[in-house]
Amino acid sequence: MTTHEPADVEVLSTMECWELLRDSVVGRLAVVVEGRPDIFPVNPVVDHGSIVFRTSAGTKLAATKDREVAFEVDGYDVGSAKAWSVVVKGRANEIWEVDEILRALRLPLSPWQPGRKPRFVRLEPASVTGRRFVVEGGFTTPQPDPDASNSRSDHPSNV
């Protein structure tokens, strides 16, 4: 199957995708639970070309054990009215080895949801893709005019 992106959609490089993933504080983990799709918000961290997050025992952990999953982060730049999205697909596994758990404990993982999150899951990517595009009619924040400070009446060049 071939897909063609519209001319105004920018396909992001793998490196750009990883930069956006590193800067993201929340993403969505897509899994299959009892034959049906489900999505969970998680607070990820990029670790050596993989994505790690904390969780507790339950549906999310059970749905990731040695299973194919998808993970998505997105954002919007109010300066340019551009949106972006990065999707990672791969296999997720709970981290079991002691040395890996100790390394994961040193990662800056801070789940937003209160409660104990003693388990770690690592997503090993099979693919990383991303897009950026202008949002028609998108909200923008006025950017400061660098020349505006030079046009003030009390500026030395205007005296």
C-alpha cells in the first residue's frame, strides 16, 4: 500500500521524531485489550533508542507484555500555527532484569497520575514516523518584532 502526503505535509526525519519524543512529557499508548483497541496516557522518557514508562499492575501492563503496540505524541507550535505528530510502533515488554530496573530507576520518569507505579515498560521501536503541517485558521501568538524596540521615541537614534 502506497500513501501520498499532501504537498503541505512535511514528513519528519527519524532524528526530528526522536527530538520531539525527547521533549514530550505525555503521550498515548495504544494497545489491544480483549480484542478491542484501547488508549492510555503515559509519561514517557527516551532511553537509548527506546521509550520507557512507569505503570502499576493492571490492564495497561497486561496489554503490553510482549505485544505489538503503538505510541503517539503530538504538539502545536503557536508561533507558526503548525501541528506535528510522531508515531512509534513496536514491541513492548516489562523490564525484569535487575540491572535494567536499576537503570530505569535513575531515569527522569514522573507519572502525573498519583499512586505507586513500581513497574517499568520498555517499547522497542520497529518504526518511528512523524508529520508536521500548517493548521488552517490555527491560533497563533503574535511574535515580538525585533525592530520595534529600535523605533521607540526615546531610543538614542531617534533623539
